[in-house]
Amino acid sequence: MKFALYFGNRGFFPETLIAGAREEVAKAVTDAGHDYIMPPAEMTRYGAVETREEGWRYAEWLRGYEGQYDGVIMSLPNFSDENGAVAALENAGKPILIQAYPDEIGKMDFAHRRDSYCGKFSIEDVFHQYGIPFTVLEPHVVHPLTPAFRCNIDDFAAICRVVNGMRKFSIGVLGARTSKFKTVRFDEITLQKYGITCESFDLSDLFWRVKQYADNDEKVIARREHLKNYTNCSLVPADKMNTLAKVSVVIDDYMREYRLNTIALRCWEEMQTELGIAPCVLLSELNDRGIVASCEIDVCSAINMYAMQLASGKPTACLDWNNNYGDDPNKVILFHCGSTAQKLMKETGLVTDHKMFAKGCPGCGWGANEGRIASFPMTYSSCKTEGGKLTFYVDEGSFTDDHIEQEFFGCGGVAVIDDLQRKLIRMGREGFRHHTTVGVGHMADILREAFVYYLGYDVMEL
């Protein structure tokens, strides 16, 4: 990530502190593994912004880097002037993190006292009046060269990734929603209002594209070998392996031709009747290499998965609220047939003939990647389009090491969530789907910050 650095000033307070702040904040950013742009010290008095004129000068400098930075870190070495801040950042168009320096006991004389604790409130107040979105994190004041501010930078980087990635992106909808799954209905016009474009393709086009690829095509051969190395495909018949490879290549073709960011796929029943495969392992492989892919045409789950992948930098998964786990009210088995990324699994999966389809048509569902989900702290979330709004819930839990018997079909894991029974009632009454999406790590605060303060989504508390 690359951050634009801003430094505030107010003439009543010690301007001698600004030079040190320029060095310290720049060091904090690079120590966290990021890059920065910073205006030259001679551009304004003391290398900071106080007056409206200096703010306009900063804004002009920032315009010269349009498209080259991901967010702004506003540092307040002293109280700092709010009018200059508004002039500088009113049109920045990127997330803004406000960092205020702490005062130190023993340095509270007029030459050293910062009063940034108070000045931060003034900046926040006036930004609120102007409708300028900003981010503030705990603690209220923090020195740049502390572990606490390192955590702030990490969280702010995640917020920037979510905000910048989701302001405008596209979802490839491969196939129509099956009539049996009205639970995954969505409103395209509402999504477009939020910058989310759905590009729809009929499965007949996908099937036609698959037929254009020969078994000995270089792309098909390479993808077939890739899939064999990705997971355990030792049981899959050769003809089914070829078909899986072809469908995988075709999905990549769609991604490239239409510049799609994510996909949602109609995975049954035509895939089985026409091609004799289940595409679960293909979705698993896509998610594993960082391309969000949801099954059952669940576009809303794809949106959640994309947000959490941007925040965490790790694969995400779409799972069913599937089974109770014994008598524990706070545990649940989250499951899907095999679309979960290998990076989220305990060990390498095994590709099988999908047991649900094999029940009525043995051999027509090769592609379910079976296994178990690893234990890790997780965030779970879902969204819906309703009344012209995009509404989410976001909460946290953990996957455990609890055993699931071998006979349990698909890829599942036991999750523990505080007060789960009450939350399930809330989800059901509010019309959320039987799917939830999960991501690695606790990032609910990051998602709420991005969703509510920058992207304009509604977030319902469970």
C-alpha cells in the first residue's frame, strides 16, 4: 500500500514538533511494509498545513499523485487547524486515518505541550460537518513508533483495500438462478447503485465454449496437471478430469475477456446432466489462488467473500449453516460440497463423485473436493438486497479442532460462536440466507468501518 502523509499545525502550539513527526510517521509506514508520498518540507511553513492557503497547496500537490496512493494518514503533532485540513483533504477521495500525538508527563510546558488530544476532536467535528469520511482507531492518541500504531496501520491498510476494491467491481454470473433456490435472489439495480456490476452469461454459452477445447489442447493439458497437483484427483476418471480442466479454462476465459473480479456459478443440475461433473473443486481452486468464486449463483455471498478477501489477503469461503454439533448451543457445522480453498483445509482434499448426485445418477458428479476445515479465528458475514439497500451482518467466531466423523460428506468444520442461538433467530427473521461466508481472522471492525463510513452499506448488528 502507498499512503499520502499529511501533517497539521496551529500557530499557538509548538511548531518545532513537526519536523520530528515527519520523520517518525514516515518511518512507521515503511516499518509496516508500506510506501508513502510526502510533500516537501519547503512547500508550506514548517512542512505542515495550517491555513486554508496551505491546505489548497497540499490539495494541488495531492492531485498530482491521483491514482497513485491508497489512503491518507493525517498526523497531528500539535492541536492542528481544521480549516486547513478541510481545504487539503475535502476532495481526497480516499480513506483518511487521523493520528494524534500523545503528550508526555514532564513535557507539559508551553514549549512542548501538544494538545493533540483536543485538536483531534476539532478535526473530527469539522470533517463531520463537511461530510468528509474519516477513520479513527483506538487509542485516541498514539505515538507513531509504538506497536499500537503499527496495529493501526495494519487495520487502516485493510480498510483501504476493502474501500478501494469495492467502490467499483464486477461479478460474473455464470448461469441463471435455479428456481429451487429463491433464497439467493438479489437485485441487480441495487447492486449497481453501489458500483457492483453483474455480467450474466447463459450456461449454454459455457457448454459451447467447453466443447471448443480438445483434450490435447495445451491449456487443457496444463490445467489438468495443475488440478492434479492442487488436490487428490486419483479417483477421478480420465474423461471427467479432462472435462473439469476444460470448464476451469473456460471460467478463466470469462474472467479475462470481461475483466471480472469475482464469479457466482450455477453448479447444478445442468453441470451434471450435460457435462457429468460437479464444479466444486474448480471453485475451490479459484478461491485458493485469490479469485473469489461462489456456488449456487449466490451473488451476495460473492460480495461478502470479496470484501473479506480484500481485508485479510487470504481466501474466503461460502458455507451452509448446516448442522448442530451435539448439544452445544454455540457450536455449528459449517459445510459445503467442496468449494472451500485448500488453504483453509486441514489437509489435502479428495475429489469424489458428488454423493448427492451419485444417489440418482452415479458418475455424473465428479468434482466434490472433500475434507475438513482447519481451526482458525474467523469472521462470518452475509448480505442481502432489500428495499434498494445493501444490508450486511458481520460477526466473529472460531473454527475448532472438534472431530467430524469420516462419513460426513463434503468439506465441513465445527465453528463456535458466542450466543449463537439468539443470532440465528435474528438472521432468520431478517431474511438472511442459508449461506454465510467466512474469512480468516477477526476483522469485523475493519469491515464495519469500510462498509458504513465509506461505502454507504447498511450493517445490522446481530
